[in-house]
Amino acid sequence: MRMTAEEVHKMGLIDTVITEPDGGAMAEDDGLMAKKVKRYILNCLEELLKKPVDTLLAERYARIRSFGQEYIQE
């Protein structure tokens, strides 16, 4: 099964897709891709650090438990 990053994002399994430069992340880009990833991570950490650990864990647990719920028939 082959899935694109956009498909995985649409399913809610990942938070975002960081677009690569032309030629892919390994292309000579003078470290721009690494800087882009670093900026994204730091922005996420800034938001995450505002929440108590118990809240983060509860949110993570609920998110993971929700995966695939649309396929369960009752």
C-alpha cells in the first residue's frame, strides 16, 4: 500500500506536511529544508509547552484511539 503525505495528513495521522524543495529534501538547498523543519518543530514545542503533561497525554491518547473509528460498524 502506497500513500502520499497528503493522504496521511487528510486521515489525521500526521499534523502537517512540510513541503520539500524541487528535487527533494536531499537537493542542494543550503540547509533551507533543515531550517524549515527546525522552525516547524520549535513552533510546535512552543505551543506544547503551554499545556500540562497530563493534558498532552490525554489528548494524545484520545487522538490515537480515534484512528480508524470511521471504519468500525456497531
